[in-house]
Amino acid sequence: MIVQPTSLAAQLWAGAAAGSTATAETWRVGALLSATLLGQNDQGKLILQVGGMAVEADAAGTQLPPQFQVRVLTQGPQPQLEIVAAPTGDRVAMQGLRERLPQQSGYAPLLGVLSALARRPAARLLPAPLRAALATLEAAIGKGEEVATPSGMKDAIARSGLFLESRLATPEEKAPAADDFKAALLQLRRTLDELPPLRARGGGLPQTLTDTAPPLRQRSLVPQQRLPEPATDTDMDDLVAQLRGGIRGALSRVEIAQLESQPHAGVWMVEVPLGGTRGYDVLQLRIEEGASRPDDREGSWTIGFAIDLPALGAIQGEIQLRVPRVSVRIWAQHDATVTRIEDEFLPLRQLLERSGLQLDHLSCIHGLPQPAGAYSAVLLEATA
């Protein structure tokens, strides 16, 4: 595999080729480097992140995983890299999790900065490529009302970033979909990497970044609350610096969800950013396919969900479906929200009946469930 730098890495690359920078040691012959597949350019070349730099790779006929290792065979303006066979199975996933867990954060910091930039007149002075990348990210985030329909929910899950690489692997999709959340994050990160370093005055991202529970299968869902937007007098360079950190945390989180989603085991961890009133919210989903029984018409499914809305507070829920029977349990942080949800129980019952489903259990409980296993024992007993 022959690689060469993209424009963003040209200066670093020139120093490495001349042996005059620390990058030269990283790219010494025989060195093992981690590589990440970022996408594909208009010329059909792969864009990789290798050894801390973005490079174009000529790897015709080679199917590459999202993350892998390479060994440097030759140096020079167009060095040759050898793809190193990676371990398989759980060891790959565990290594990926170890690398990303310290870097991950909730989406809230990134979305808060994105919302703030959208309302700052000074944002019009940002470089044109950065404004375009920010617009692409905004376009990849759906509206809250769109997930109120089955087709809208299906589309939002498909665009969540969870399936980006699998979509790229299909013959009909050779470039990242413009409306895919992870693809938009990658484009924004590449654009920021091409910008010169900024002299930010602030202290970076809020400490609450590190307190956001990652999307792991064995953990309960935890609603992600909006963070306060940066102060109105925050310097634009500080906002861009916070944007960099938010993208790093969000990309790590997307990739953790990808590693934790196991189609062969029937489990998917999905997080969908949604545009709301004066900001963005995050819908979290855990979709699990249960073991089938001889009398099952369409199998069994368990869906956990969590969201924290400014007007309603934190809401969590569990749905168990074994056609034609369905059970629903909802928890709400505020008592007033419980009342509002219960007011919709009759229309929900009627809707389910028209769909041919039999409702076994429907309740809304004041307060949030205690984090324990993935689902509550009460619900499982009620629907067994």
C-alpha cells in the first residue's frame, strides 16, 4: 500500500521525509502504526489517519476495516506500508474500547458549541471551509418531530453513524453519505486539522465531559442532559478549541457504540442527535433481539430508550415486544411529566390496538430507575 500526505499534513510530511522532525522517528522503517479509515476522496483514493497524520492511500482491491495496523516498509515522499493482520474477535473490540473510553464524551458538549456558533454573528467570519463543514454537521442532525413516525425513526437510526462503514462497503455507496452523522463529524475534524492552531484563552471543555457514561451493553442507559452554552462573551478561538475537543469525544463515543453493537448477537447501541428548541438533544436506544420460540411469528424484541428534554426532564423507557403482545414501562424525572405522559395513554392504547397488538402492561413511574442491569426485572417478570 502506497501512501502520500493530504494537504493538511504536507508540512509535517516534508519535515518527516527530511528527517528534521519528531515525525520522522514515528515513520521509521519497521515501525508499527495505528491506522483509521476516514473515507474516500473524489479520485477514489482512501483517506486514512496514520501515525498522527491524514494520508491518501492507493490500496486498490483491498478491503480495509475501520481500524487496523500498518508497518512502514520504505520511507520517502511516497512510503510503502504493509497491512498487519490484526487479531480477531473480542480482542479487537477490547483493544478498540481501551483506546476510546478515555477519550469519549457525551454529545452535549459538541452540540452546545454547535448551537452557540449558529447564533453568533461573528461565526460568519470563520473560514469558509469550516462554515461549510459546520453546515454539513447541522444538516446531518434530524429534527425531534421526525422520529415520531416509523419511517422517520428508521431513517434517523440509519444516519446515526452506527452503520457508516457498512454503507461504505456496499458497491453502490463509494463515498460517505452527506447526511450521516459520523461522516459529518469526520469531515469537520479534517477541516479543523487543516486550519492553523488557534490561541484559545479558555480552559477547554467542561469537566462534565468525563462523567458521561459510555454506551456499553452491560450498563443501563443514562439520559444526556444539555450542557449550558458557552458564555456570550466567549472568544471565537475558544469556541473552536472546544469544538475540537467535542468532536474528539463524540467520534470516540460513536465508535464505542459501533464496537458494542453486535449484529450476530442481536444487540445494537444507537444514539441519535435531534434538533430541538434552541438547542440539541440526544435520543439513546438499546435494541436487542431475543431468542426466538417455535410459536413466535416475528421473534421478540426489547428496546430501551432515554432522553432528557428541557421541557420534560429526563425520561427513560423499556418496551418488550413479542408479537402480538407488547409491554411498556416509562420513568419520568418530574411528576408533571408523568401526568402529561399518562394523558396520552388512551390514544396509545387505541393506536396499538389498530396495529393488531395486545397491550399487556403500560405504566409511567415518577423518578428514574436505579442503574443496574440493562433492563428492569419488574418488566421482564411482567412480560414473561
